Amino acid sequence: MAHGRFVAYYRVSTERQGKSGLGLDAQKKAVADYLNGGAWSLVGEFTDIESGKNNDRPGLAAAIERAKLTGATLVIAKLDRLSRNAGFLMNLRDAGVEFVAVDLPNANRLTVGIMALVAEQEREAISARTKAALAAAKARGAKLGGFRAGAKPDPVKGLIGIKSKADGFALRVMPVVREIQAGGVVSLNGIAGELSKRGIKTARGGFWTAASVKNLMARR
């Protein structure tokens, strides 16, 4: 059973969740269930609406300050969702207030400090792996210009790039196709055979077929 004064801290990821109560209601219920049955009072509730990666937490700072002012225990509904955020864990460890996590009731300043170190190590390991992968790609001759770690590929730009390469390839091969046609070979299968005889590969490095010749000619 819980006893004494408590300050509750919640976090939701989006503005929509904050307004709708989605996720927030569940956290409030978890705190209420934890406190239920003892002699306790809730002297403050604070919420941050932001990404778990964001270390700037005005709600957490206010909750910690209220706990300090009132001598209350900080109660956190969901610590596991934030366990990979080193900044959050360090702030919690160094807050100078007692705290309890509903989903990890045995967590304390020591375990949170260890979790912070693990989170920081994992962040550094991810960074090191990313750098190593980029270095290996560069060593293989891959072009890395414009790449940003963690950046999401733009599917529209990707399609434009593929189309541009295909069009450029068609411009280089079509003069050969016209030469073959001028020599009396006009069927798609015949053109495919002539291109293969001349050692010309498709854009993907394969052998020509009637379908690939048709696609090539359609790009004119």
C-alpha cells in the first residue's frame, strides 16, 4: 500500500494523444491503481507531450520541482518506455527526490543509473555501427553524397532517379536498335538476339528478351 504524498508524471508521444487522452488515461489509471488502498495524497500531476528522444522535458522538471517543494515521492506510470533515453534517466537519477515507477516498482537510483549507462552505451554503439557501415560502403566505391544517418529515403526522388537512369540507358542503346532495324531485323525477338550477339547487356546486366526490347523502345 502507498503512503505519503506523491507527484505523478506522465508522457505521451503526440499532441493528438495528449488531447484525446489516448495513452494518458491508461497511465493515470496505472498510477491510481498503484496508490489505491493506502493513506496517500496526490499533490500534483504533470505531463509531457513529446518524443521519447527529446531530453527537454518541462513537465518532468516541474514534477521534480513540486516533489522537492512538498517532500513528495515522484511516481512515474511507465518507465520502460523511457528506459533507452539516457538524458531522462540521468535527470531522474540526479533529481534528488524519491521516486517509484509503477511498471518497474523495484527500480531505484542505482538501477536507473545503470539503465542510463546502458542506454548511452547503446546510443554510442548504434553511432559506431552506422559510421562503420558508411566507411565500408565508401570503401566499396558507393556514392554517399547527401546521405544523412537516420534520414528516411524519399520514394518520389528514388523513382525519379530510377526513371532518369532508364531513360539515359535507352538513349544510348536506341541508336544500336535502329541500326539493327536498318539491317532488316525488325521483330522484338530478332532485335533481342542481335543485341545479345553484340555483347550489349540490359540496364540490369542481363540478357535481352522481346519484353525488355519492347520496354526499351517504349522509352523513345
